Amino acid sequence: MPGAGETLVGVDIGTSSTKGVAVSPGGRVLARASRPHGLSLPRAGYAEQDAETDWWQGCRDVVRELVEAVGAGAVRGVCVSGTGPCLLPCDARGRPLRPGILYGIDTRASAEISELEAALGGDEIVARSGSALSSQALGPKLLWLRRREPDVWSRMASWHMPSSFAAMRLCGEIALDHHSASQCDPFYDLAAGGWAEDWVGDALPGCPLPQLVWPGEQIGAVTADAGVETGLRPGTPVFAGTIDAWSEALSVGVRRPGDLMLMYGSTLFVVQVADGAVSAAPPLWCTQGVEPGRPSYAGGMATAGTLLAWWRETLGAPEWDAVLAETAASPPGARGLLALPYFAGERTPIDDPRARGVIAGLSLQHTRGDVMRAAHEAIAFGVRGMLETLGRAAGPARRIVAVGGGLQGGLLAQIVSDVAGVEQLVPEETIGASYGDALLAAIGAGLVEREAAWARVIGVVAPDPDVGTVYDELAPLHADLYRATTAVVHPLADRQTADGGT
């Protein structure tokens, strides 16, 4: 039985902030902490973060605040998740050699995608790694690094994602979890459950490969130096984390076949647990799950919260409560407006890094609320497309659990339910991946059973049948708008890339 005062610390390094929680073995949140950080967009198609300040410093400060709240002696384990797949090359002393290259919102490696497909075969890549290459895949970015920054490549002794970089700083060990590795397409063999070392040797000779562990496995213990920085006691177990979306899915009980998590954040992400082995279904990603024997299908939009924030700032809108009121005042269909949300390209379901945002149907009679409504509905149509694609590959979701900051105010979630025609369950705790990290630590430390679940559903977002027909009529127009504008948008995207450098 857990002892009195035992605590697990979970930390998630996200796109815009690092968040952490201290949790009892029963799932009660004892303390919370967060730190904002930046996102660098140095040129069109590039998205980066500074690993020292954005990843480690935020993680360190969050852990210290949590430890001060609960006491270092109570902490039985720590686990860190993060965005991904990301690429941070480090030297032999674990020091970053350049800023970290982010996940699918960074589209710099399009040429390397084509090169790897030509060298290895597109069908062969899908068959072996489970996914077609896209801006989400890490392998092309490794090749980009080798091709474009040979000096960095020659000095690289290890490479990391936010979760593994923080773990290395905490315990000195270099390890990557199987789920994160399975997003390193095409260099992870999904069926074999390990690195595709022959392909790595052919395409990336000399590339170091981290040891592989499962999320929740202990990979080391807090070092004396990390103890000084974080306040943790040296020797505190450090457990492997994973990519944030999958840790968040675990946190809300999305663990069994047919369970689906819909995550509202800076981007929007879906994860559905598969029933047995997965079959490749581009443009979805087939990956290892958090737990052995439970693989998953996933898809992600490149923008969501970031898109709404852009619209608000660009339109000079007031505080969010006022924005939501104006948006809600516009009727379903935004009085004849349709928007495409592809301000940073798109990942799922269209897999088009050259896609861009469009708003169609504007007239002098439209208001700021109408434009904001169209932006919300653009995201919702993207979700509808992802769910339809998932349904064809994995079967309809048994249950959909909604999480993330985008649930605040409830309007976006309601519009998604109305557009997609689905019911969403809302759990009591929607803290995010850090809560799942704490659960992984509790499982790894043996404080709870492996099948333990902390999630409790407290609400339901149901579709409004009175507006569903409106969106059913608009859905094919939304799809047509993308197809009809690519001939103009793609050359414009190329100009943006050229203007921003290559």
C-alpha cells in the first residue's frame, strides 16, 4: 500500500508552456505549476525552440515549485513528456548544438522526404514503419541535419526529444521510449518493435541511436547535480515519458480498443487505440502506443488554438470572453463564410505542407464575429475529416474523450460536436499530459496497478441536431474549397518559402 504523503511528479513540455503536477497515488492533484516559453519561427516552414530555456529551464523550475509544495521526501518518482517528434542534436557532454526542430508544424525537410521515398520506396516505408513520410516524421529531419548542417552532424553524439532531453538532465541516461521512436519514420520497424538499423545505416551512416524503453519504465535516478537544480532528492526514480498527446490520452482513460482522445491545444490532435495490429492507412500515423500490445492510429491538425489566437490578434478583438460572445452571436455557417485553417500547412487528413489559410464569401455585411465563427468552424471541419479518416481505418470510435485548453468556454467543443456529429466526454481533470506522466510514474514505481485509471467523466458535449443539417450541407463545400484553391495557394506558399529563405 502507498505510504502517507507519497507523491508522483509529472511534467509536460508543451508548445507554448511547461506544466507540471504533483499527484497522490489515488489521483488527487496536490500541487500545480507552469511556466510559459517561446516558439521561434525563423523563416517560412521552420519551427524551433531553445532546449536550454524552453525545455530544460521550464521543466527545472516547474519541478522545483512542485517539490517545494509537497516536500522532496514525498516524491517517489518523476516522469516528463513533451511535444514530438522533435529533433535536438547534442554533443558528447549533452549540450545542445542548435535549437530543437519541432514536430509536424516544421516543414523544412520536404526535399528529404522525397529523397528517402526515392531511396527506400514509398510503399516499403509505409509497410515497415506504418506511416507515409510527412512533415510529422523525424527521419527526414535527421537527413536534413546531415545534409544542411554537416558541422552539427559531425559533432552530434546523441539526439533528443523534449522528454528524453529532460530525462537526460535529470538522471544522466540517454533513452527514448518506443512510442516516440515509432514516430521517427522511416527508421523504426513497427512490426519488429525496434530501430530499422539497416535503413539507418544506409541513409544516416554514423547516426547514434538511443536505447529504447517503454513509457513508465525506470531509466535512472536523479543525479546530485539535478537534485541541486530541481530540489528533488538524489536517487529519486526517473521514469520514461513519451510524446505529450499519448500521455494525455492515458491520463483520461483512453487505453482500450476503440477509445479516442480529441485534444484541443495550440494544435489539435486525435489518438485512437487500435484493436490488435495496425494496418498502414496514410495520411494517418500508425504508431506504438503507450503500453506494449496496444498500438494506435493518430492524426493532427497543424493549427487550432494558434489559429484562433492569430485571428483574435489580427482583428483587434477584445478579451476572450468578448470574442466568444461575438462568435456565438454569429449563426451556424457564419452567415455564408467558409474558411480553411491551413495557416501552417496541414498534416491530417490532407497531408499538404503547402496548404495555406483561405476565407471565402466575405461581404461588407460580415462582422468580426462572423469571421471568428468561420475560424472555429474551419477547425471543426478539420476534425470531421480526421474522424472520418480514422473511422475508415480503425472503425468508428467507441468513445471520444475531449481534453485540452480549447475546452475553456465550451464554444469550440460544441461547434466540433455539431459539425462532426459526435458526442464528446469531458473528464474531471483536463490538466493534460502531466497528469498522465504522474500516472506513468505511479505505475512504474509500483504504487498502483498497471490498469489503474484516474479519469472520471463529469460532462458530455452532445451535437445539436437542429444545426447538424447546416454543417452537412457545408461539408462538401469546405472540401471543394481546398481543392479549388490549391492551384493558387501552392505557388503562393512557394513564394513565401522563397522570401523566407531555404
